[in-house]
Amino acid sequence: MKTTETATGIFPDDVKAELQKLLENPKGGITGPEAAKWAREHMDRIREENRKLFGEPDIAVELIRQTRDH
């Protein structure tokens, strides 16, 4: 029998419930136009939160500079 240990208290209950719902659906939760719209809005919110936390990444600029130097 396969068992899995999980750390308690890492994720809030609402996040765990949302993840469980997505894992149970083979399409990852995208089941129709409304779900797709919700997913896009959710990803946009996460992207904006990450931008506020970490700033705008300048990875491409640095890579271009590195290729010019070689």
C-alpha cells in the first residue's frame, strides 16, 4: 500500500480544496468558457502579485548583452 505524508498547515484550507478539485479533473479544471475565463483572470492576478513581489525581470536584456560580448 502506498502512503503519502503531507505537512499540515502549509496551505490554507481553501487553497487545498481548490488544488484537490483541479487534480481530480483530468483537464486540470478547465471545463468550459467560464472556467477558462476564471483561469486567465487567476493567472493574471498571480502574475501581477509576482511582479509586485519580485519586480520586472530583465532576463532578456542580460542575455542579449552576454551574446554581444562573445
